[in-house]
Amino acid sequence: MALQKRAARQSPLEAIIDINFADPAAYGTGENAFSLPQNAILIGGDLTVTTAWNSATSAALSLGDAASATRYLNAVDLKTAARTALTLTGYKHTAGEFLKALLVQAGAGATAGDARLRISYIVQGRQLTNQG
């Protein structure tokens, strides 16, 4: 059987959230960060810490969903200014749902810290244009 060429094309969608050390309603509780449509598949993204958290002992961020709190990021250090790529699994979100960011810190709380969280995804079955 030959491969079946498809004319359907779509551009990736991107979403960005900026996070400040003071933003979490409660450290240690996952908060809704992104709303995903049904059939979304992450194809890229990253966490960029632009100003390191100055928590006394530790500060970290995980990104996941209702089924896996660490599906895309697992306890990434916020005390170091750096970029960390998401772990991509090919997982398809079969129902519209939220990605949750879980921020935790130990010791005295931070008084400084900024990060940017970016996701890039496609939606299976979506078609914007076609190419013969």
C-alpha cells in the first residue's frame, strides 16, 4: 500500500504565560495555565527563567495535566536563569482540558523571580489550508 498524500495543512498554535514569583495563589497547588482544545498535541515549547527565584532553599515548576502532573516538565529549577525545553510525548488531549503549572518552593519565600512558559501545539483533524 502506498502512502496516502494529504492536502490538509495547519499552522501550529502558540500560547505564552508570564509568571512572576508573586503570581501563584498558593505554592504547592497546581493552577490552570493553558486551556487546550480537544485533540491538541504539543509539538514544542519551553520554560525560560528570566530572573531567578531567590527562595531560601529551592523553587521549581512542573507542567502537566489532570492525568499526569509532570507530563511536560518535572520540577524544573527556578533558582537558575535558563531555558528548559518541554518533554514532548505525542500525547493527544482527547477532551478539552487545562495544562496545570505547579510551583513549589522551600525555605523563605521568594521576593524576586520571573519566567515565561510557552507551548506550541497542533489540533488533530484541523485544516486551515490545502496544498495539492
